[in-house]
Amino acid sequence: MRNSRGSRPRGKGRKGNTGNGTNRVFESSGPDGKVRGNSLQIIEKYQAHARDALLGGDRIVAENFTQHAEHYIRLLESQKEFEIQRSSHNVHRMVNGKKNLNKEKKEAEPQEDASQQVSIN
């Protein structure tokens, strides 16, 4: 049944880009339960679990935790590459925007016509 007051979206009004920023919080369901945090925190947690498993003598569980950590390492690397591309794209847009503004200013300036100049002797 529809709301009779209209179709106003619920929530805080945030739409669009949820992104994969470096501060994005993930919730991972790993072999040892849920792990929550940003990608760097999750990497550290899984690496710590892998060390603990190695100290406990369980190489298979250690390898499993290491593979989970490697997944988030790849995510972090792709996030950094995306940030670099986005920032270089923004710089490129800013530089081109300034060039276009300068070009428009030059075109808008009145140019003196040599035939209209009068010389006074």
C-alpha cells in the first residue's frame, strides 16, 4: 500500500555516490566472525588473525586469513588508483577551464580597427 502523503524518499536525503573511498566502512564475514572497519583496519585484523593461527600451528586457517587480507589489500590499491585518477582529472579540468576563460576574455576585449584610427599631426 502506498503512502497517501506522497512519494517522499525516506532517510537523510543523501543520494548518489556511496563510493569506495578509503574511509568507507566495510563489514566482512570472515571465518572467525564479523570484522568491521575501513579497508586498512580490516587488513590489519586479518593479518593479526593469520599470525595468531600460525602461532597456534594451524597453517590452513592462517592461509585463509591471509587470503582475506589480500582481498582487502587489492581493494585498497584500487581505491588509491581511483583517487589518483580522479584528482588528476580534476586538475586537468581546472587547467582547461582557466585556459578557456582566458581565451574568452581575449575574444571579448574590443580590438581597435586600424582603419578607424585618426592620426593628428
